[in-house]
Amino acid sequence: MDGETLDFFTRLSSPIVKDDWKKSLNALFVLLRRKFVFDNLAIYLVEGTENTPEVVYARAAGRGRNKEAEASWGEEIANQVISTGKVTESAPIKKRSTDRTAMPYLLGLPIILPERRGALVFVRFGGPKFKPEQMPLATLAATHAANALEQNILRENLTQLEHARHRAQLQDDFIATISHELHTPLGFIKGYTTSLLRSDTTWDSDTQREFLAIIDEESDHLLTLIDHMLDSARLQSGNMSMDFQPVRLDSLLRDMAQRVHGRHEGLKIILNLPPAPPIQADTVRLSQVFDNLFDNAIKYAPGSKITISLQVKEYWRIITFTDLGPGIPPEHIPFLFERFYRVPGQFSKSGTGLGLFICKQIVHAHHGRISVKTAPGKGTAFKIELPVRPDKVE
Amino acid sequence: MATRILVVDDEPRYLRLLEANLLTEKFEVFTAVDGEKALESFAANPVDLVLLDVMLPRMDGFAVCQRIRQFSNVPIIMLTAKGEEQDRVRGLDVGADDYLVKPFSVMELLARVRAVLRRAQVTETEQDRFLHMVICESILPVLKSG
């Protein structure tokens, strides 16, 4: 092997270490084509016990470039390579044609991966035939391609494992949180009930009413928690149907703000709600979303005013809930709408990690979007975009 | 003098529940809403019993219990939302005299408070007797020889 070839082989091996396997393969085949001519190439893989090979990578370099997407020209030889595990060549039956693409010269090389078999297939439309001295280079390319693919499989496995671990962690945290959350109202109900049941003491009527009011509120709280859990389970399994009816968002939001204000004296709510023609939505579910955003603002931005604005566009409505609270640290933003996720350090704040997940699922069921903008120390803004006709959105 | 009890819980509704019931028993009640405030209150006001929640902001109940034990033998009853054995064992190991798992019946809570106070009293009386004996034994020979 001369120095130039050796150098070429070395350079051919370098792209494999790229993070993105497709980029690795692109670089590999661009380099390869300087010494090894081909029009198209495709990599086929068969997973486990399946029989039909799937094209995982295709590249068109020369003639027949427009046929890049269609890699059926190599399917037959790929099947052959995969079943025999041997380098296979095929020449066109028709040796003369005005259409070069009707005269494919094919070279198929086996690709061996853990739990997968495959083939790298090169095509030269109209020749020339693949020469024996070109085989080592083609084999090297196949080995490199296999390495890049294997790296990718390993990387994917790793990502999947990390996701699974993350989900398991969230699940564990959730069970701890939910058991604490369910115990708290039950503890009050049990405690105040047994206080009233004490036979060794008497309570004046004011205290009795006070205790009964607490029991009443805590039973409601318990009910809300259970409803949330059931909703979240239904939404997770996609079993919640939406009942779309014409809804006027401006009046719905105004009514809800009034109710929230009634429950929280001294809370400042600023409404910026221009009259808006009705949209198709599920009032009950949307109210749940807005309720949740009110609750969050009251809970996590205590003392702050809440601004609610509605923007009316031709096909969309944009609703924003803005508070001037402490904001959310940026590292938590990507997980905020995940099921069971809770921003750490909110020890004394009750919550299940289900609220925003439920919001997201309901907004998605309306074919809308929900997002958050926040700045530490400045506040948080939740934005909900809802289509006027959810049935018309792709 | 009335028996004094420090109640530590971060939930105002638990504080109210415990305080209201303890007051009917003629106890004097102090309250604290987190671990640090509990230690501050304990340092400022000597009490005969501490009712201590485990899940507290700033410093949890186990840590508070450990700190109190460094300088005091005051009876401590831990209140825990977790019924797991390891939590109960840990509570007792860090020096709690008893524990109660939430949700609890107020009748049971008051019974445990009375029981722990009774035991503390017995121990105190025994200590007094022992001290008395020690003093007597050390004095008697002096008297005899004199």
C-alpha cells in the first residue's frame, strides 16, 4: 500500500467519531467517493426476527440523484447479502439502454451489528463494473459504516436508559408526594373530627363551627386531589374526551377572575380582555386550566398581582397569565409540564406535580399550545394559544 | 405551675388542632413553625414536653430532636406522616420517647402525652430518691465518725 492510499485510509476512518451518525456517514462517503465511484448508496437493516429490510441511510451522489428517496433498486441484493452474509455483486440484465438508470451495477456488503443484520449497497448506473481491487476499500467503508451505526445504537440505548431512570425517579417522587398530599387533609379531618368526638371536654359553638369548617374544606381539598389524579391518569392514557362548544373566552376569564377574587380577598387581578367572538372549546376543561394557573400564581407568587390578557387573532386566541413573583429557575423550565415534576425547594407548598401536566394535556386536546416565560426575581408568564376551530388544526 | 408543652409543626392547622386540645387539659402551650424556631423557642422557654413534627422546613424533626438531646432530657413525642418502620426507628434512635403517626386520633395523642409525662415524672422521682440516697450515704459516715 502506498503512502497516499494509507493516508486516505486514515482520513477515511476519522469521520466515525462524530456525535451525529448521519454526519459521520455523510463525511465518510464524501471522502470515499474520491477513490471509489458510485451513483447512489443505501444502508438496509433488519431488526431482530423481522424480514423486510428498512433503509436507514441513503445517499445519492451521481446519476439518478433525483431517485434518492427511492432505494428500491437495492432491496433485492440487500436481502441476498443479509441472508448469506457475503459480499454480493450483480450486473444488469439489459446491457444496452438509453436510460442508464435501467442498467444498475450493484455491490452489496454485509453490515453486522448487535441484534441487527444489514447491507451496504452501492449502485453504478450503466457501469463500470466493480473491480476486485476496489473490494478492500468498499469493505473498509462497510466496517466504518457499521461502527457509526453501532455507536448510534449504543447512544440511543443510553438515552433510553436515562429517560427510563428519569421516569422512574419522577414516579418514586410522585408516590412520596402523593402519599404526603393525601395524608395531610386526612390528618386534619381525623384530628378535628376526633377533637369534636372527645367525651371528656366540650367545645363552645364558635369552636365547633371552626372545626367543622376545616373538616369541610379539607374534604374538598381531598376530593380535588383525587380528581387531579384521576384526570392525570385519564389524560395520560388518552381516555378523556373533549366536549367542544362555543365559548366566549373574555367572559369565561372574567367570571373566573371574579370567583378567584371572592376567595382571595386583597388579591389584585388585572384584566385585559377585549370582547372576542366565541371559539370551539370544552368550557369545563379550559376552566380547569385557568383555575390551575390562578392557583399556581397565588401559591408561588404570593402577594403579587396577576395580569390576564387575551389577544384576538383571526384563527387563534392567545391568553397570558402573568405574575410578578420570584420566577422559576431556568433549569426547571424543560420539565415544568412533565407529569409528576415539581420544582425542588418548594417544601412547604402543597402540590402533586400534576397541575401543569393536566394543563398541557387539555391544551393539546384543543390542538393548542402552552408555554412559559420566566425571569428569576421578575415573575412568570404562562401563554396559552388556542385555535378558534380545534377541528381545523392539523 | 402548669405543665408546659412546645408544639412544632409547619401546618397552621395542625398547630391549631394540637393547641386547642392541649389547652383543654390545662397545659401551657408554645408553638413553632420550623426547626430553627423550635430550637429558639426551646432555648427561651423551658418546657416539660415537646410534640415534634418530622417534616419541617429549614431543619427536620430528626435534627431538632438530636440537637435538643445534646443538652436536655425533655420528653419528646415525634409526629410523623410516614408510617414506615425506618422512620419510627430513626425517631426513637435520635432520642424521641414516643412517636405518633399522622393521621392520629386526638384521644390517642392526649393519652400518649399523659403517659410520657407520667413516665418522666417517675424518672424524676427516682432520680430524686437516688440523689437523696447518695447524699445520705456520703453524709452518714461523717456523722458516725464525728
